[in-house]
Amino acid sequence: MGWSAGTDHPVLMRQVTREGTDMTQGIYVDYRRPKSKKAVKEALAAGQTVSLQATSFFGNEYDGPVDQAPDGTYFFVGPDPERDRRFYGQVIVKSSQVTIK
């Protein structure tokens, strides 16, 4: 995994994985913006609804609860992907098991 060439600006960078290029998505906990990645992890452990927000104009991102997402790795930014990027993380879904990193 690495960063795409051509920019040093963290808002404009895209992570590159084996599957291709993935944009960072928004994240919600019980339909509200979380204050930290720690809050996302705690909410998932407590059984609260953690959802990804698709941010791509191309429609190629999952949008919905992480426990219903197809297997894969999803990159998120929070608390708001457009205005306030204080933390970054990954949602990894494998065989219906969800992990936040």
C-alpha cells in the first residue's frame, strides 16, 4: 500500500491498494459524526450503528452500515470528509467480521 504520486497534500492524496485506488469515505456512528477514531472503535464494540458515507461522484464506493458491507478494506476520514479531517482509519470486513484500524 502506498500513496499516489503527484501531490503532498493529505486532502488530495489517495491510498493505493492491490485492488486499485480507493478514496477516503466519511464515517458515522448512529447517524452522527464521531469525534475520533477511538469513538468509532468503541461504538462498533458497543453494537452501535457504524456507517460509511460514499464521497465519490462515480458511484464506486459502498454507502451504508459497515456490518452489511461486502468483504474488503474501506478507508475513512473524520469527523467530516469535506470540512474537518482530523483522523483517518480503515474498516476491514472479512467473512462478516468488522475491524477498525
